[in-house]
Amino acid sequence: MKANISHSATIFPCHDPDEIANWYHKNLGFTISFRWEEPASYVVTHKREVVSIHFSKTDKENLQPCLLYIFCHDVEAMHAELKENGVEISETQDQDYGMRDFDVVDPWGNRITFGTGIE
């Protein structure tokens, strides 16, 4: 029996969905696929149609940074792609938990970790 799950999305609360979505587009290669309202209160982005990050406007004063782990088939290729885009990223490292990964911290403090399992 197939699992009754289609896909998922990570939602990052933020003060300006357009600003953060544009940063993800320019620096991390995400495609902006949907904007709701003008000015936008909700923006949907995708990376190669497998990762979906949504940005939702909130009026909360103090936002807590989000964390997201993205599993890659080739973390070194992803690292090279983002480095070529001029993104400030950590170096790839083998971790005790069996992954080789690196981090990107966006200007709002959200951390995206890209990783591949160590064989």
C-alpha cells in the first residue's frame, strides 16, 4: 500500500516574504513559484522541485530562526554550486552522526544544512 503523502513544505515566518524569497532565489537558486497579495504576505519557493520553502509574513516582534536539513545526493556538488554563487557557507565536514554536510545561514539567522550520508 502506498503512503498517502504527496509532499511537504517548510514555512519560515518573516517580516518581508518578498525580501527573503528574493535572497533565496539570488543566492541559493530557489525558484519563486507563488506570491499571495500585494505586497506579498506569503511567498512559495522551490529548489529543483524537491525542496519547498514558504515564507509567511508575521507581525511578531521577535522571530526565532528556523533550521532545515536538506539531504543531497552529492553534497560536494551542492557546496560548489553555492560557493560559485558567492554565498557565505561553511566547509563540508564529516559528522559523527554519519553525514557529510555544510551550513548556510541567511541574513535573518535561518540555518540551512545540506548533507549526504557517509558510506
